[in-house]
Amino acid sequence: MTAVEVADGVLVTTSAIDVTTSTVVVRGSEALLVDPAWTLGELDVLADLLVERGLVATAGFSTHAHHDHLLWHPRLGKVPRWASPRTAELAAGEPSALLAQMGPGWPADVLELLGRVTTADGDRLPEPWGEAELVVHDGHAPGHTAVWLPERGVLLAGDMLSDVELPLPFGPDDLPSYLAGLEVLAPYVARAAVLVPGHGTPTTAPLARLDADRRYLDDVLTRGDSDDPRIGHLGMAEHHAHLQRLMRAGS
């Protein structure tokens, strides 16, 4: 697992599982870790990366309350780990479900850190990470949050605007909130030079990702189907069929 610098001081690693990205935002010798994931070995590699670059994690952020975005590792240190109020509430309220989703084989000290996030109030992270603006919506999950780094021109989109995943308004099945979430993100996408999805490949053409999601949803809404190539990616045919059923039930 290697780190790619997608913008000045913004490093992205990609997991072997679900093309999951982890982002390291660098400021001097300090690092903000957004959604560190996914396997135990990959979390270890992420810790190694910080050591190799002379960085120390001083904060973490989780974009939403799904288990693969709530991970941490003891080697990353005891630092503030923030999330939106709703994300923090959900993470605290569903510990057994989160543990069950992790599966077997995880050491106790890592499981102990799962979902241990606290509320970041306001529209920015606390100092010294006040450069990070929080864009909260309920698109993919209640309290889902993108992180906008205006000085670097980078939008960390969480589980939205992916090149490998279709729009996933599930858990709960809330298509209106998903559509509203895309509109909340739209002005940030328009300003971004780089977009990093929670699953998939960072891009220097963020508007194309937004257009693809809008086109896909419009196709399924208006004609009940789509030729979006992402339907052929692992697991996406089932999600596409689920969205078709959801659309039919609402019509």
C-alpha cells in the first residue's frame, strides 16, 4: 500500500478491500487522518508511513458511522477523533453492530478503538485543524460529512462521488436525502481541483463525478434503468437492482 500525494500535503492510500481510501493531511510535522482503513496490516502500514515521513498523528476524522470509516490503531496514538454530531451519536449507540460487522480475527486493542469518535461542533474542525471545513448532509448516511480543504483545493467526499461505486442512498433508504446531499456538495465540487472519494480513485475532474451520479439517478428515475459502467463493478449490480426496486415502490 503506497501513498499518493494528490495535492500539496494531502496523501492518499488505497486499501485492497473495496478500493477504500485513507487520507493524511499534513501540516508541518502533524497529520490529520481521515477514515484510516482497512485491514490490520494496512493500518500498520499507515502508522509506518507517518514514522517514515517524520509525522505525528494529532487528530482523526470519520466521515460517517459505517464500520470501515470508524477504525483506528494504537500506533496512531491517543488523539482527538472527530465526527459530525449525528455520526458520533450513531457510533456510540451501535457498538455491538459495529463489532459484528468487523468479523473475526481483530485484536482487542484495535476493536477497543472502533467508533471512539467525539463531536466536532460548528462547520470547521477545532484548531489547529481549522483549515478543514465540514460539509454535513444525510446523503449516504445520517450525518455524512465531506471535508473541504479550500487552501489546497481538495474535497474529501466520503462515500459519495465514486468512480467504482454507484450512488448508495441506503441505510436508511432515503433517496431524497441523497439527492439533497449531492446539491449540498455541488458548490464545493465546482471549486475543487482534486476530489478524493471514500472508495475509488482520486480525480482532478470532480465535476465529471457529480455529473455521472446525477445522470445515473436521473436515468433510473425517468426510465427505470441505466447504462452506467459502474453497475459492472463488484457488488454494484445488486445495489442497482435495489435502487430500481426503491424507485418502483415510490412511484
